[in-house]
Amino acid sequence: MTRFIIKRLASMVLVLFAVSVITFLIFNVIPNGDPAVRMAGKQPTETQVQAIREEWGFDKPIYVQYATTMKLLFTGQMVSYFSQLNVVEEIWKGVPRTFALAIGAAILWMIFAIALGLWSAMRAGGISDNLLNVFALIGISMPVFWLGALMNQYLGFELSNVLGFELFPNGGYVEFSESPWQWFHHLILPWIALSVLFIGFYSRVLRANIIETMDEDYVRTARAKGLSDRRVLLHHVLRNSLIPVVTLWGLDFAVVIGGGAILTETVFNLQGVGQYAADAIGQLDQPPILAVTMFGAFFVVFFNTVIDIVYAALDPRIRLEAGDSA
Amino acid sequence: MGEPLLTVSDLRVSFRTEGGLVQAVDGVSFDLDRGEVLSIVGESGCGKSVMAMTLMGLTASRNASISGSIRLGETEIVGADDDSLRSIRGERMAMIFQNPMSSLNPVQRIGDQIVEQIRAHRDVSKSEAMERAVYLLNAVGVPDAKARARAYPHEFSGGMRQRAMIAMALSLDPEVLIADEPTTALDVTIQAQIIDLLMELNREMGLAVILITHDLGVVAEIANRVAVMYAGQLVEEASLDGLFYDPLHPYSWGLLGSVPRVDGERPKRLAQIKGQPPSLIDPPKGCRFRERCPHAFEACEGPVALEPRAGDPGHPDRCLLPVEAKRDLRKLDSGRIGLEEAGAGS
């Protein structure tokens, strides 16, 4: 176990290094990516551009630039090329918002996916199963920015006009410390919007797993033992069906909590890490993009490791070996 | 003997499938007495396992229809509701399966799986149930039972897993143990150990056993009585000696002839039954073995009942040949029982 974790930590450093190098290099090959030109404003003179290059060190060899950038990032002094704001501080501001969105949505989507997956599997082939299948496909197919925009417009804005009070707020975020109820109230729609796709997808995966598990010999044994249907379903079928889903869940959760819910955050104006990244991408602002990419990569690698440990706890046949790949 | 423990009469199980109605079990009747070992033999797909599952009330598929009667003492199993079935399963009738590798829940400790069964039926504490589980594991020959109860199935060998299955099946002192091919997936030496264990339980606890198998070697060792099943029907029922020394149905000759023997002269090759068993969708009228039987004649196309044709009420069969002809036909080829040789001679 200790060797496993050490090995994983080492590979985490490697992955983060690779991600940082690649993200950094991309800015040297994308067209119109020269920050000095962009920072100099409209129709700059060559001397102005040159002055900015020297001031920011863009004239140095690329490996020196990389080293400087990394140093700034890890000492927390990195600033945006355009807003001049401290990148790490800006990310920290977004973290509570992103975490609130990701954790709430992940809980919501697992609860509904399990409930709907069980329901469908037990009625496989029936009318309600087919209906749920259609709903799941619709849920998977709806782009989150579209769904979010509709929810904002109709549930957040027009419904409030009709009712005369805000059943759902029209976007925005309220600090938990300010008002727990307002915090919750403002997150309901984003949670739902972000969960819909995952609920559709996970309930289908789980349905298939459950149906497959129901045919297992040990489920027949469980029934032959005289256990109640409920116990067979929850302790023998569901328990085993959930194991593969955990891996999936870990990866998706890592992406969302690492700032991957860019569209949801932007549509509902949550000002989280994802929205920060979206703004930075729009301006081709290298420092924040680099920092958010590494932030996200960290969570992906971290949750991969956590999931492997959880997996071993869920399935005693799995042993954690130092040789496991990252 | 008095009342039989388990009475099956005219049991029929069919499944609606896309290909048509599959008549997996077609009018099977037999009794099981207390302390008896009844073996049901037949080839793959003859309906043995479906019947075993039905005895436990486990044939719950939506496309299945079951008729006839299965009486365990005073309780009727066919058509019983879920609650009463649940109180029979594990408590009065227990079952062990063909594949011990996959019959235990991989993510639950062995001991916990036994505890779960005990606590599903009895109002006892976890630790009391665990004590019982350890006692049972020890009784079925799992060494160091107390520690091993904490192991997971994948940490057990195949033979040990089958022992654990047996311990679990015995946990509530059932009246009947249904063993569906309990040794098929095991090594030969382990097979012998498991059979010895079943015999011991039968002798010492008076446990009645229904042993479903296609292995006649196992049958010879443990069974008191044998029922031969073919294409969903019983074609012959006899005492162990009755079947091995005086088999009356040509299908039984084929089964017996296909087993290698160490006594007597060795044949150049083992007998085999030509052809395939009939499809259970729309099976042939009359004798179902007719198309593969070298001795079939016109009357075989009509209905054939399971009757005591040789005079012994404990030894009915489903073949219309005169008893003397049966005994002559099967005797060919230096006393070996074989269809191939018999067919060539007639």
C-alpha cells in the first residue's frame, strides 16, 4: 500500500510535468499566440512590442521561459498577461464555487442514476424501462449550455415573472457564509443542468450491469438461501454492479471538480474555476490557462489514485501492486 | 417407510421463447424418502437443472409456466407465494450448484455469507450465527475454520468453495439437499472427497439428497435410487442395482455403455449414442428416444407411459420392447452394454 502510494505520487509528478510542458509549448505554435503583440494593444510599433518582450522575458530561450513560468506558478506569483491579477488567487476564489457545484451534482447524479438504473433493470423490456431509455437518450443528447440557458430563461427568469417571486434564481452565486439557503437556492439549477447528462449515462450503464449481475451464479445462490428479494438486490446484485461504475464516477468527478464544468459555470455565471478558464481561453491568456490545466490534471491523477484504493476496498480480489499503471 | 418426504407428481415446466414453447420438464413424477439419495441422471439439456431449480421454487422467469405438484411434507411448492417459498428455501430445502467458483459472492467473506443465510431465517445475533458458521465449516472439513471464515471466496480452492457451499446449505438443518452437478467442475480427487462428504452427511444426519449428475461413477458410489431423464421425461427409474445390473431402457444402456470400465474386457472404443437429443420445442410424439434408438419399431410412434413393465413396481421404464427382448439385446458383445454393438447385431 505504501509502495503503491509512493509510486502513484511519483507518476503524478511526471504527469503534471508533461501536462505543463505540452500546454506551455502549445502557446508557441498557435497562430496569433505571441503575447507581446497582443499585450501591446492595437497597431503597436515594433519598439513597443520589443519593449514588452524584454520586460516579460519573451525574448529568452524557451526553456528559460518555461522555468520562469513554473517558478512563478509554484511561488504563487504568476499573473495574468491581460488583467495583471494574480492567477493562483483567482483560482482560489473560484474553488469553493466549483467544489460546491461538482460535489452537489455528483451526489445528485449518483442517487438518481442508482434509483433509475435499478428501476429500469427490474422492469427490463417493459414500458417504464423503454420510457426511461428514451429520457436517458434525451438527457445524454442535450448540450448542457443549451439546457442551462433554457432553464435560466424559463425557470429562472420567466417563471419568476409569472409567479411574482423567484422559485429559482436567474444565475449567480451566493457565498455559503452569507446565506446557506441562498447558496443552496442558487445552486439547484446548475446542479440539475450538470447532472442530467450524467444521470442519463450512468443509469444506462448501471442498468446493463445490474441485468448482467442478476444472471450470476452467486445471485442464484443468494435466492436459494431464502433471502428476501430486497436483500438479494441490494446486497448481492447492486453491490457488485456498482464496482465498475465507481471507476467511471471517479474520472468524471475529477474532471468536473478540476474545473471541467466550464459550460455549466459560464451559463449560470457561477464564477468558478471553469468559468475563469473559459475567460482565459477567450483571451488566449497563457498563465491562467496553464494554471487551470494543471489544477485539473492534478485532480484527474489524484482521483485516479483514490479510485484505485476505493476499488481495492470494494473488490477484495483486487490487490494494489506497486507496478500498477498510473 | 411411511409418507415420502418429497412428492413430485406430473411436474411440467415450459418456457415461452422466440423459437416456440420449450417443454423443459414434461410430466415428471417421483418420490423422495427420508434419508434417501435419489440420483437424476441424463445428458446436458435434458431438463435436470430446470427441474432442480423448480423444486426450489426458483424458476421465476416471466416466460416460465409450471404445472403439476411438488409437495414437501404438507407444503405445496408449485404456485406458492414468495413468502412461503422463502421460508422453505435454505430452511427446509437447500441447494448446492455445479460451479463453486462462481456460486459464492466474490465480495463477501465466506463466514458472512453463511451468517446471512442463518439470520435470514433465525432471529439470532451475528456472533451466534458466526459461531455456527465456523462450526459448520469445520464440520465439512475446512481446516482452520475460524480464520478461514474471514476469507473471501477467491482465497479458497474449488474444492474448499464447494465445502463452504455445503456448509452454507446445511446451516439450518434442511430436510432435503439438492445437489446440481456438485462435482462436475472439480478435480477427480476433490470430487471423491466431496462425494464422501455428502455420503457422510446422508448417513449421519439422515439428510435426503437429490443428486443431479451425468456422472454414473458418482451415482454408483452414493445413490440409493436412480431416475434416468431424457428430453424432459423420466425414461427409467430403478434402485441402484436395478439400473446397473438390469437396465431396461435403451437410453440407459447407452449411458452405461459410454462409461469406461476397469473390469472385464476392454472394448476397442466406448459405445456412443448416435445423433442428438430431440429439440424440446415440439418434441417427437411417442417415444422421444425413437430416432436415436436402433431397436425402434412402429408402436414406438404411439404414446409410451412410464410403467413397471418388468414386474417390479420399483423399476418402471418407458420402452415398449418386450422385457425378454431388452435383456437379450443388451447382452451382446461379451456382456457389455452398448447400443452400437447391439444395433449392428439386430
